[in-house]
Amino acid sequence: MKEITNTTDIGWVKLHRSIQDHWIWKDPLKLKWWIDIIMVVNHADSKVNLGLKIIECKRGQSVMSLSGWAKRWGVSKSMVRNFFNLLENDGMIIQENVTKSTRITDCNYDSYQDVAHARKTHEDPNKNDKNNIDSYSNNLYRSNEVYSFDDFWNDYDKKVGDKTKLKVKWSKISNADKLKIKAHIPEYKKAQPDKSYRKNPETYLNNKSWNDEIIKSPYLKDKEEPVKRYRTLDIELNDNFIE
């Protein structure tokens, strides 16, 4: 019996019929590559050993060099890079550079590879009414909802400015940038917990602040410095007392 050493070689993946409405369906080669990505990414969290480093590779992620993908598909490295950029710009994947490799994340993996949903459909398909199918379909391959404006508005939590105007601006932001914003906001809020120091939403979007280095709030700095000084004075007083 053949020994299976790669868990991506076993099991199955799901494809929803709505993929036929997606732009990638109309390009057989890109469709083949996309399906291959779905089959290659992890179905469960794991770790990958790269040289002397351990890299996390979670469910829906894959760690492989661009050269590795190129060899797998029989194309050039630049063609793989261009394809990944295309997918990232449409909010289908996220790319991260890791040690001598690239980690990609399939953004909607959990939406269409949810085992519980598959089991429910298998057991009683009549329960999947039109509303459920439409909702499932819209979350699968249509990437316009990777991160909605309402989610941004609530997450950012500084509700000032013309909301209608901001929605228009939001609609012009690429899906790749929306995902970056989603990841940036929690860290930004940690650095700027006081809303008065946080940029207004319009300024944040106009300046593309999600690309900026996160700088610690001066409010936090002022609060922490006296504590440090009191400790210094305490040490000085103890030294004088000993002398």
C-alpha cells in the first residue's frame, strides 16, 4: 500500500455552482490553477519547517515558494507572481513573504469548505431554500464582501463624518486593501485606544493610513513616564539611605 505523506493528497474539496458566474471560470488555465490552490491549502492548522525556522500554516493557507508553484504548474515564476497578484487584488487570497517562501491564504476557504454545511446538505438537501443558497453563493467566489463598510465603521469605532460620502470612497478601495485595513485596525486601536487621538475615518482612508507605521499614542507615553520616574526616585532614595 502506498504511504500517504501529504494530507492534501487525501479527502475532497467542494466547488459551488456559483463559480460559473465568476470571472475565473471563463479562463480554463486560471481556473485550473485556482482549483489546485484550493486543493493544496491546509484543511487543518499545521507548522512547516523551513531551514531553521518553524512557520505556521493554518487552515486555508499554504507555504510554498513561487518557484515551487511554477514547477507544479509548468510555468514561469513571474507568471505565478502575476496570477497571485491578480487574485490578491480581487480579495481572493492574501500573500505574505516568509523565509525563502510565500504563504498564501485563501480568504474564503471556510465559507465553501465547511464540513458541517456539506453534511447538512447531504442529509437533507431540501432544507437548502433559495435564501440559503443565495447567501452561500454570495459569500463564496464573489469578493465584493471581503470586508464591508459597515464592518469597517463598527470596527474603527470613531463614527464621525459623512457616512454616505465615506461609503462611496470605500467602494473604490480594492479588496486587497480592505483586507489590510481589517488586519490593521485592531493594532491601530491598541496604539490609539483614546478616540480623540485616532484619525477621523475620512482622513484614515484618504491617507491610506493602513500602510503607515503604527506609532504609540502620546497619551499612553505621558501616562507611563511618571511611573518610570517614580521608580527611579525610589531607587535613588534607597541608595542614599544605605549610604
